[in-house]
Amino acid sequence: MRRTKYIAVTAALCIVCMSYGCGIRTKAKKVCRGIKEFIKVVLLVDEVSPVCPPSINFDNYPGFCDWYRFPLKYPYHVIMADGFEYGRIEKFDGTDIRNPNNHSNCIVSRVDSLSPLETFVAFHISEKEDVPKNKWGMLQYESGEVLYFPTKEELFQKLSVSDLKFCDLEHLYRQFCVKASKHK
């Protein structure tokens, strides 16, 4: 939605600039041509193109505009909208990674921290969630099974571990972006 507003405002500014005469018209035409090319490229890469470009895939796509994502173990990933306070663990259907609304199914919502490991991801559900118990959980990658626990200790007991390092979503997202940028 923000992109559409941006494009509409930019187009309106181009029209206004071109309607004035003098030497401004020539400069405005150049600016408008540049903006038109930019708009064409942005739309083709992210919205209009029915086929996801091969350069964009599950392991490197960080999200777009006001939503963010990072992969866990395929096909699971974390989606955050409008910030990093909390997100959803979702299962990707294998089609177009650019559109999680149509190509991912929510497994766990309102997650605020994670401990991703090789065979599972442990998570904490935001205290703002309306469910008074079962704030801790784990998703087993292989089976897709999700287990919930009322306390961190019960989670650790189930996993037979004494401790796990839980990281907030922004930290994990930034870490993913650094790794993704190194592989370009």
C-alpha cells in the first residue's frame, strides 16, 4: 500500500512539474524519465512479475517495505510486519517467497524471541498474547509438530537441555541480513 501511494505521489509531482513552462520543463522531463524507469523496475521485480526472479529465494529474501522475514530451516520462516516487536513462524508453500500472505501458513503467532537450532526452534510467545499459560514452545522441523509449555523450565526439561540462548527477532533479522549480503 505504501509503495502505491509513493508511486502515485511521484507521478503527480511529475505531471505538475511538466505542466510548468520555462527551463523547468526540460529538467522535469529528465527527472520524470528517471522516475518512470525506477518505477518500472521496482514494479517488475516485486509486484507485477508473475514469476519470482531466480535471484530472490527462500534463503536470501529479507521482505519488502513494511514487512520483514528471515528463514529458519526450509520451509519454515519468520514474518514480521510493521516492526520487530513480534512475528509469526510460518510454513512456506514453495512458490513465490515475495508474497507470504498467499504462500505461507501461520504456525505460531506473537512470537517475540527464538532459539533456532538444527532440528527445532524454541520460542517465546509475547506476554501481550491473550493466552495466560503456555508462553513457551518448540517447533520440530522434521515432523512440523508444535509443543507448548507454561514455563521455560518445562521446555528445557522436554528438550533435555539446561539452557538455550533466546534472541529477539530484530537481532536475528539483522544477523540474517549480514549473512545474506555476504553471499551476493
